[in-house]
Amino acid sequence: MPPPAAVAFARLPAYIHREQYVRPCNRPKSFVMSDTRLKPRPGVKVERPKLHKVILINDDFTPREFVVTVLKAVFSMSEDQAHRVMITAHQRGVCVVAVFTKDVAETKATMAMDAAKAAGFPLLFTTEPEE
């Protein structure tokens, strides 16, 4: 007669391999980890990360259609949102595109400028801390 483990593996569906099978825990319910309470550490306070604005700076050389394309691709904007941001930057000279944590804001601004540079346009995005 085969050992009990071999019988259990024989009953498993074909798409489950032996390495993926985990035997059920035979511990009593009183030993379950969810009953454990952790003591909070005194004096440790979690602070929200500082937010940074991504700012689009208008220039006279980058086509409007390209700006809209970059805003849609990098910042996941709809056609209408991207068009409004582009028009605002065109009329006022600058426009806040979005607000992110510092690392995300810098990454997105860099991605947008890299796309413009690859296409040969001087499109400029900056980041600054939100007040």
C-alpha cells in the first residue's frame, strides 16, 4: 500500500504540482497567529509624504498636438483633460499638470521631457513642492 502522502498527491488535479501542495496545518486553533497582538511602539509617528507639482512650461516650438499626446501617454489624461492643460499652459505660460509624491513627480516629468527630446522638441516640465 502506498504511503498516505502519495495517495493525497494522486488525488490532486493535474494542473497542481507536488511542489505547490501545502499540507494543512495540524496545530490547534489556539495557536493561530491572528490571535497575537502587537504592542505599538511609543513615539513612532508615520507622516504623509510631501507632495510635488508637475508643471508644464509653454514654449513656442512644440506643436499643440504633440503636447496633448505626451500628456495622454505619460500622465494618463483623457483627450479633453490634456487639451485643457495644454491650452492653459499656452495662455498663461505655465500650468500645473498633476500632483504626486516627489519621486513619482520627478519620474513623470523626466519621462515627458525624454519623449519630447526624442521627437526633437524643447518641451519642458518642472517639479516643485506643493505648499
